[in-house]
Amino acid sequence: MGDFGHLIDGDHFLGRSAFDIQRKKEGEPKVNVLKKGKAFELQMALPGFSKEEIEILLEGDVLKVRGEKNQAAEAPQPEFILEEFDFNAFERCFKLSPKIARDAIEATFENGILTLSFEDIPLVKGKTHIRIPVG
């Protein structure tokens, strides 16, 4: 680190612990989160998946988005010279705020983008596990 090594604290970066920074795991789909007034949208890039291969579950405060490619057993597997993407299965989890309406979460899938829409209203007590259909 040369002459500037004393200025960089390996345990703290920009006033935050290195462990506070949430890092995306290798192979996880990329996500955008947008605020639209009192509503939120989460967009997840899932190229090559169909909506039938995607499962969305809400377990308590944790939203789980899973995907697994349906591959025919008899389909011949190509012999790769270089393979930089292998996107056959994934799982991504998000902890939801108690202010998100669980029963009002909507999911749509178009052109390889999964869009989840959330409303910022109080939680209705009751169900702790909800399956969200992808439209």
C-alpha cells in the first residue's frame, strides 16, 4: 500500500465496518429497486428463464425468489470451450420491512425481467407463508 497505507483502515471503510457492506454472491441475479411514491418495485434480471421455472415464497419477513431450469434429460449437453455463465438455478432472499403489505405483493415476468411490486401499508396479521404467483 506504499505511502498511503496508513490512511486506509482495513476494518473500516468510509466510516463503516467492512462486514456491514452486503455483497452479492457469485452467480446471483442482479436486482434493481425503485421507489414509486408509496410503492416499491424490485426488478430481477433472469435471462433464459420462463415464468414456470420461477418460484416466489414469503416466509415470515423473508421473501425468497428461486429459479431452476427445466432441462430435458435426453438433450445433448454442449462441449464448451469457454463457459462464463452457468445459470441453471438460483435463490435470492430479501428481508421485508414490517410496513410492506404481504397480501398485496404482485409479480410479473416479461422479457427476462421479474418485477415484484410492493405497497407500503401496515401488515395484516395472519398468514406467515404465502406463495406469490408470477403473472
